[in-house]
Amino acid sequence: MDNTLEKKSGIFFLKSKFFLYRIVSYFSFLLIPVYVQKSLELRPIYQFILMLLYSAFIMSQWFFLGKEIDHRLKIYYRVNSSIDRVVYRLFLGMFFFIILFNLLYLLPPKWVYNFFWVIWGALGLFYSWPTRGKIIQESVTTNFSEFRYLDSFEKTLVTLVVSLMIFSVPEFPRLAQREALILFFDPSNQVSDLFWNFLTVTYFPFKSYPTLFKFGWCTYFYAVNLSLYLLTFYAFLRFFISRRLSLLGVFALISSWSISKFLANGYGATLTEIYSLVWIWGMLWVTRSSTYRTGLFVGLLGFFGVILNQSYALLALAQVVLLYFYFLKDKTEWFKRQSLKYALFGLVLIVLTLVVTFNFSNSFNPGGMDFITHLQKIIDRKAFFTLSVFGIIILILKRTTPRLRSLKILQFDKVKVDELNIGIVILFLFGIFVNGLSLKGFSLIWLVTFYSLIPLEIVFLHISRLRSSRNMIYLIYILICLLDSHFEGRVKIFLKLFENV
């Protein structure tokens, strides 16, 4: 009995300590809107940095909400990489915040403002008190366990990726009002009002301060969307290649001058064109998860796609059909029915969204063979991407002549390769005949980067025992990617960024 009381007393002390630490850090970030409003005389660059911190705080709350949903619904799943869990929870939390904030947006502005603080205050108190002893043992690094043992080359590469993210910020729009910003980010009127309502509530405390409101939306479209894009791309790569080359792939992608060009042509591309990657990764991860409860994510992923563009409803339907009839064919009928039951919530939201906001003119926009031109531009802008041609040839030879000695070392999961190939075929058919969004800009460059890494994977597997040679080759490709990144041009844009704001 004495030992039991001693343990309870000890855990209460640990929980109290954890609560104080978490509540102070939580409200320090939550009160950023108050700090910024009282510091309007600060230079724009410092206001922008504060908005970045606020956006990072918002993303962390998506993660915590996704984690709590997992716990409440008892969703236990397998992951291929620790980043899979991070990406999944970020998106899951965001999907539920989209639903919650759209309901909140129906209220009068005064009530929206009041409930904004009530909701975040309640969530802060709820997240801060550890309902489970295991939470005390967790930290931020726990969720990035894959990055815990990076060597010096890999740490340098992560630093370079972050640096390029910082110095690749495109020019800000001069417009500041909500309707003008919507027109700037979505000139073709593809994105549903449901998303703009969600974004408005997310940055609602800044609505009366046009410059801050503009900075908030810009940080979302650049920092938040691009971070999700790169994290998802890394998680996707880990299904097929090593951690080291996956990091190189992320660096090759962000260092491409094409990224800056896409952003210069329109911030909105970071939202509407990343869906193809998330869609592919979602299929690969759900089949790996080995639980029917991830059907909830499948349905909500489709709902998110419909918000971005109504034509993505076809991709959502194709994903459900493929999962039910092909990718989960080794599962029992009961398992598949349960998965469909969990997906039903998102599917109902898809139908409701289409019924209320359907617009055929914005849904049907076939790209035809324009993707060939987009491919040529992407490859011309970065020499590293010429390897993609050899990557495609290698995969074809691996499929047609599996006994080829030089390719035997390449041991891909055949099931995952089949899932990827089917997904890519669907994306190409969709882009050619329905909507070209799936075959341009951000929708295409991740695929080119992936194929460019295949030849390097073979080289690294053949020299796996030669550590010095492997490091030298790795360094050479880092330098190749860095030299044609137009880094000096990015720095110039960054330095001039806040002069005319």
C-alpha cells in the first residue's frame, strides 16, 4: 500500500511539472496575435517571423488533435517510417479543424472571435494535462525518431533544406483584403469557400490588421503547405529507397529553380497541386497500416481533395474502389466493409460539398499532352533531373527482365511498386482527360525527382561497404544540386522582400 501511494504521488508531481511546462509554452505561442497587434511598428520582416511562429503553432495543434483522435478511436497502425505518423496526424488534425472552423464561421463575427479564443483555450488546457502517463515520456524528437541517428552529411543536408526553405520565400502580394487575397491565391476560382472559411478563422485575430492578415495567409501558403509537401515527399520516398537518398531527394526538389518559378507564377499552386502526392502516399500508407480504422483518413482525404478542386472527387472515388477491390484483396470481406464504414464519414462530406457548391466549369479542365512541355521545363532547369530518364528505364528493365544481374540488388516491395504504378497511371489519365492539375508544377516535379533517385539507389547499394567512396559520391551530388539551385538569386529576392511591403 505504501509503495502504491508513493508511486501515485510521484506521478502526480511529474504530471504537474509537465502541465506547467506545456501550458506556459502553449499560451506563449497562442498569444502571438496579441503580441503582434501591439507591435505594429515593428519592421515587416519581424512581423513575418512572428507569423511563421504562429503558423508553426497551428501545425502543432493539428498534430496533437490527430494524435488525440487516434487515441479516442483506438486507431493503431503500422508505419513504414516515423514521418508517416507525423504526416498522417498533421493531415488528420487539419481535416477536423477544417470541419470545426467552417461550423464556427457560420456565427456572427463577434461570436467567431470569442469562440476562437474559447476553443484554443480549452484545447490548451486539455492538451497540457497528461491524461496518460506515457505522454510525459514523449517529446518532439520522439516523433522524429528516424532523424535521431543522422550522420554529419545527413545533418548538413537537413540544414541546407531548411536554409533553402527560408531563402526561397517569393514576393508578397500588395493586396491585403480577404477577397483580394482569395483572387490572388486562386485566380481561376477552383478552391471551395470551405477552405477560405477555414483559413479566415485560423487567422481571425489578424483580420482587422490587413498587413498581418496578408502575412498570415502568405505564411500558410508558403511555409505550411510547402512543409507538408516536403514531409509527405520524404515519407513517400521511404517506401522505396534509403533514408540518406530520401533526404537527398527532398534537397534536390527544394533546390530546383522550378520551385521558385512555380511560386512566382502563383502561391495557390502549393495548395491545389500537392494533392497528387498526398493521394499517392495515402494509398501506400493505408495499405501498410494494416487496420480498417484508417478508412477514416481515406474518406477525409477525399473530402479535402474536393475542397481544393471538385474534379478530385473522381480521384477519391478511384482510391476507395482500388482499396476495396484490389489493394486490400488479401483482407477479409469483414475487414473491407469496416474500412468502408470508417470512410463513410468523409464520403458523405464529399457528396454534401458537391451538392452545395458544384461548378462544372471549374471541374473539367483537361490538360491533354501539356505535361510533356512541363516535364521538359522541369528537367531543363536542373541537370540532376536528367537521371529520371535512366530511372524509368531501370524500373522497366527490372519489371521485364527480373533476372538481370546488375539489377538484382534493387529489392523493391513488388506490392508497393504495383500500387505506385497503378496510382501514376490514374493520375496521368486524370490529368490528360479531366483536369491538368495532376500533371503540372508541384504535381509533376516530385515524380521526376523520385525517378532521378533510382539510379543512385543502385550505385549506393553496390558500394554499400565502401563508406568513404559512398560519402564522396553523396557529397558530389549534394554539390551538383546546390550549384544549380540559383541560391544567390533566392537570397536577392529574400533581401528585397520586405523593402516594398
